[in-house]
Amino acid sequence: MKKLPKLCPSCGRILHVQNMHCPGCATEIQGDYVLPPFMRLDEEDQAFILDFVMCGGSLKALAQKMNLSYPSVRNRLDDVIKELERLIQANQN
């Protein structure tokens, strides 16, 4: 599967979505949409958040699933939260 590009290869700015297409009925939507902060996280951070949610928000269960210590998982979550805060702040500027 192709990876969704997030940054412009020329200038490094955040890409916006302009077109969406339904392969079933050929409906097309055009506009200028900013990707939500979650979608701008790297794939590893997105997978981490997905696993966290699938573990019912339990860091203990996530630590067991990832075979890591609770403090390691907590630190990783803190890092993801900081990155999301940075992305949200960038949207507001």
C-alpha cells in the first residue's frame, strides 16, 4: 500500500488534501483540507496510539503487549502527546 505523503518534497511544508474520490460511485470532493494532527504523526506513533486504544487505554496492557516496561510505555505516550501538541499548535499558527 502506498504511504500518504505529509510534507512537500520541495519545500518541506505540510501538504493539504484537495481531492477525494469514491471508487464505488465515482463521487469526487474537492477543497482545501488540512490533515488532522493524528494523521500527520509518523506511522509508528499512529500504530502506538491504535494499540493503546485497542488495549482499552490501559498502559499496563499495552506494556504487556509490547513486552516493555510500564515506564517505557508511559514515556512513549508522553512523547506522542508532545508531538500532537506541537502539531495542533502548528495548525493554529
